[in-house]
Amino acid sequence: MNRRDILRRTAAAGLLATPAAGLLAGCATGGGGDDGGDSYRGTKSAQNPLGVAEDAPLEVVIFNGGFGEEYAKAHQAMYTDRYPKAKIDHSATQEISKTLQPRFVDGTPPDVVNNSGAGQIDFNGLVSQNALADLGELLDAPSLDIPGKTVRETLLPGAVEVGSYDGKFLVMNYTYTVYGIWHSTKIFADRGWAYAKTWDEHIALCKQIKAAGIAPWTYAGIHPRYMSWPVISTAIKFGGPQVATAIDNLEPNAWRSDAMRMAADAWHQIVKDRYILEGSPGLDHKQSQTAWCQGKAAFISCGSWLESEQADVTPNGFDMTVQPTPSLGAGDKLPYEAIRGTAGEPFMVPAKAKNVAGGLEYFRVMLSRQGAQDFTRKVASLTVVAGATDGVELPFGLGTVVKALDASGTNGFNWVYNNYYRKLERNLVDAACGEFFSGRIGPAEFLDQCQKGADSIAQDSSITKYKRAD
């Protein structure tokens, strides 16, 4: 299987959409002024196209989440090989905003920031206050180890657009994530079960699984938005990509469309028939995923970081597999194989970083073939570097991601409202999902709450609005 062709076809089909910043309250940044920022600059040359000062220190702050920090240490070792006189200050945290927002305010940010996780700094505030360095120079630099190509020419289609704002490339999203429903191939084989491709078949399978003494489903009850992903995916496959466009553009009654109503009605069945592991509403993402790995539940909704995040607790031979959401029926606009994917895991160089050139060079290291392959080997996730996994032995779960992308072909889809308006997904839709999947409200109330959340964003004049093209 040719990984380059698979990913190029999939990305070109529209899996990557251009998001804008989300919106969180209270993010003040330093932005502007002459105090600090880009203190180190070397002489540009063919070997040093970005003008890195070879002895300039570099500070890197990594989000310590599902990918851990070992991959970053490997990238930093590659940087040190090129600039042995440069001292690298590495740190990792799960609280990016709490840790770094004060440093943006006082004009002393690190040189490289992996601005990820629930506690990330709001990109809307960062972009609007000119707190991020323009990464355009990086795109035009030659690839570190792919001869004859610039960095831009080595990236999957859409990778630049997903991090661009008003035509400026400000955020380097490093990973390529696929979202779907996961199950254990081993458990299914041992039980004689087959993954269901239609909703009626899925419900019949859930009944069979429950009768075997296993809960069909579990989910991250502390972060219930994880379950919004299969609901919206079901609606898009039923009604077509315009379902996502309407939601992204805050159109009136977008959440109450026929497609969303059909999807919500379908997913409500797993709630009312008690096909969800008891206690799931009180579990966080790791707890629910661990219960799933222990065989207490058959299905879980997650992105393709799951294999890496659960590596320490996944039994040998578990063979986790991703699949698309089941089709509602023959009337679906997209085929069963259609699956959601997008670029993610954002990295940035602050405008007031002391070593901006070093930060850009660090990204050039990350976007090299060697850097991308090392990342995939360590964390079982794809990067935005085209063809970087050619010849790399992939772990079982990531191999199923590649197969799912190949099967999806030109039918891939995505939505970006969560990037445009972070509060809408992380607070408002999250809360509605919590009520819905715990059984406290029904499908109509669920969609009403989501729509009211979207309307509140649309009517708030303090929030910048974004338009997604059809």
C-alpha cells in the first residue's frame, strides 16, 4: 500500500478544512512593542537557510498529553546534532495556558510552544493580538532531508491552510488525526462478532454484546463531547457535507436539521436500551479508555491518538481497530466507508520569542522525513509530512487508520466549528452531550441545547465570526 498516494487522495478530498481560532475568555497577550523578541539571528546560508544563531539557546514547552514528550526529546536531539553549541531548555506540562499565559503577558514567552490540550491558550486572542510569529519563511526553506523540495512541498494538501489566518501561516499543526469508532479485533474474533455497517445491524450487535455480559459502549463522561463526534458524523453521512457547513457557519437551526434529528434519534437508542457501561458518566477519557481496553465495553469513540494514549495498559494482542460510524440506511448521501480526519496538534513560535529563527528551524527538523518517521514510530500517529511513513512498520491500530483512509477515498469529511468557536464545543455542546448520553434529556432537548449554544455565539458581537465555504 502506497501511503503517499493514500494520504494525498484523502487530504485533497477535503478532510482538511481551514479553521480559524476558537474563542476563550480572558486571554491577554503581550503583542506588539519593541521590548524583547527575536534576539538571536545568525547569517543565512545554504546550510543555514533560516539564519539560526548556532549558539543561541532554545526553549521548548510541550503539552504532556497522549503523545507524551519523548518524541520531542528526539526532535531536540536532531536539533542539537545540527547546532551542538545551542542549549535546549525542555519542559512539559498539561496546563499550557496556566503555565505560559503570564509569560505572554510580560513578553517573555518560550521559543516553541505545543499549544494543545484542554488548557491551551486561546488562538483567537493570540492571533488578534499579533502574538504569533509568521511561519511563512519556514515554508519557503528547503526541506532538511528531502532533496529538491521546500518544506511547503513536502506537506499534505491543506496542512498549511489549517494553520493560516488572514493569509499568514501562524500555526503548525503536526499530526493527522482520524476519528471513528474503535473495537478490539481479538475480542470480536473470539466472540464471533463482526463490526456492523448499518445502524440496525449495530443495534442488533449491541443486544448480542450485552447478552454476553459486556457493555456495548463506554465514553468519557467527564468530556462527553467525544460522543458528539459520532453523532455529527452520522448526520453528515446521512445529509451530506452541507450539514457540517451549516453548523460551522452558525446557520439558524443547523443543529435541528433533519440529518441531525435522524442521527440524534438513532444514538438515543443506545441510551434508552442501556447499552452504555454503568458509571460511564463519571469517567474521564483515560478511565473510560482503560475500561474499554480491559474488555468491559466493546466500543469507544476517539481519535487516532488512542493507541498511543493507551499503550501502557493495552493487553498484548488486543489489536484495536478504527471503523467509520454505521450508515443510517440506503438514503445516506455518503457511503459507509466515509470517515472524518483533519490536521491537529498545534505548535507555534511566539512573536516575542528570543530565538524565532531557532523556533522555525526546530519546526524544519520536525517536518523532516526523519523527524516525522521518528514521531510515528514513537507515538503511533500520522504526521502532515507526505509519504513519511513509507517503509515504516506501523502498529496494528495505526495500520487500521491507513486502511480506513484508503477505503474512505474521496468521501472524507470534517467540521471546524470547534476551531472557530472553541467555547461552543468545549462548553455548550459538551454540556448538552453530558445530559443526553446520561439519559437526562432526549434527542429534541439535546439538539435544542446545541442550537441555543450556537445561537448565543452567533448573537455575541464580541466574538469574531468566520465563514466556511461550501
